[in-house]
Amino acid sequence: MKFGTDIACALGLLAGTTFGSGIAFLFGWQAYRALTSVTVFGIAGILITIAVFHLLHRRSLSTSNSR
């Protein structure tokens, strides 16, 4: 795992868990529902940011190779 991927995982986890806790707060969920929401959105955040990171990394490599 490279340094950039570690940062992507951390930011995805932070964004996902923040979003998940916000959703749980808005719906007034308690205990298990809130924990499930935070977990699901945290994992989704990690996966999304890793995918975006790899997409941007490939795009930057393809533009640097074409020069």
C-alpha cells in the first residue's frame, strides 16, 4: 500500500463515518441502527475514495506519458 492510498483510506473513513452519523442523527436512530449506519457508510467511503484515487492516479500517469 502506498502513502497516497493510506491517505485516501483515512479520508474515506472520516467522510463516510461523518456522513453515516449525520444520517443516524437525522433519522433519530439509536444504538445498533446508528452503529450499522456509521459502519456501512465508513466502508463505502473507503471504497469510493480508493476508486477515485486510483482513477486520478491513472489519469495523471496517462497525461504525463503523452507529453
